[in-house]
Amino acid sequence: MGTLSDLLALAHRRASTLDLPYQGALTPAESWQVLQLAPGARLVDVRTRAEWDWVGRVPGTVEIEWQTYPGGQPNPNFIAQLRHQVDPEALVLFLCRSGGRSDAAARTACAAGYSNCYNVLEGFEGDKDANGQRNRVGGWRHAGLPWHQG
């Protein structure tokens, strides 16, 4: 396990390389380490309620839908819900299925005044493998990190 400053420095370098507007990008394993080393850090899962119920949940996360289910409409109350549940000064890691929605959430939170935003690369389920299936290439679950079904 690296130190918190080492992990955040690595995340900052990735953000710079990828030209991201937020603080950094972390792999699932790095994210888990950050959560262990920074007690005030919050993991915000932006998947849909259906994904939490049917695919799985990470214990201790803040759950705020980025898009509603069904329909996939943007959640118009995302920032209000985030402000209600997460201090703008906190170190905030955003998680979704594979990293896309969490990137958008981190960008939006950063623009709304959250100064310590990070995206969890690969997301909860990772990318699809050659057979079009998730949970086999990258992702929180594939890394063996804590989660539970529904």
C-alpha cells in the first residue's frame, strides 16, 4: 500500500496527462487504498438504483443517481443531493459501471465548487471482454474489493 500523498500524486499525474478538469483518476485498488488512508474521503456511486439493487453495492458509499432509471434521464437534482450528503471540502471519489458517468459527475462536481474530485477508472464492473461481458476485465468487483449483492 502506498502513502496517501503517493496515491494522490499518481492520480494528479493521470489527470494532467488525460487533461481532466478535476483532481485525479484512480484505479479501483488505488481508490480503496485512498478510502482506507483518508477517513474523511467519500465514495459516491452514481449508478442507477437498478444497478445498486441488481448488480451490487459497495458498502459505505453515498448513492446518488447520475441518470434516472428507467429512461436514463439526467438527474436534475444531482448537485443538490451531493451538497446535502457530501461536504464540498471532502476528498470525493466517483464510481459508476465503467468510468464514464463518474467522469461526468466528477467534472460537474468540480465545476460546482468541489475542489477534491477523483474518478474511479474502470468503475464497478469494468469494460466488456471479447465476449461482451463485464466483471472480467478491470473494475471494482474484478479487483476483489468489498461489495455485496443488492
